Amino acid sequence: MKINGIQRVDQSYKTTEAIKPQKASKPSLQDSVEISREGLQLNQTTAGISSERLAKVEELKQKINAGKYQIDPEKIAAKIASYYQK
């Protein structure tokens, strides 16, 4: 038995070449962060923050930068436990 038309099928596969992916531009090697307008506004507004809180935050920043900030794991565990016991 002779099968005719195989060449036509074979030719249809040859005419449709695989689409090669285009080279993308080189990815940036640097990380970047974009802050929304709302985020910038939150960062710039300190009217709602008390002076006591600002003083405490500044004290914590200084301790962290000096390497003297100590974390009390028992206090953290107690706070976590009290949160989930509600």
C-alpha cells in the first residue's frame, strides 16, 4: 500500500519554525524600592505621635546602633501567649 501526501505533512512542520524567545534586556543588578505617595505621607507626618513615643524610639535606635539592645525572650513569649489566649 502506498501512502500519498506524507510530504505535504512533513512540509507543514518545516514551515512553522519554533518561535525563538527574544533576548530580554539585561536585568538590573541592583535592588530598588518604590514608596507610594501614601507611604511617604505616613513617614512625614509625626503630628499624631507623642513626644514620649518619639523619645523612646530614638532611645531604641541609639541602643540598636551601639549594639546594646537586649531582647527579653520571656517577655516576648508572654505577650504572644496572652494574645492567643484571648
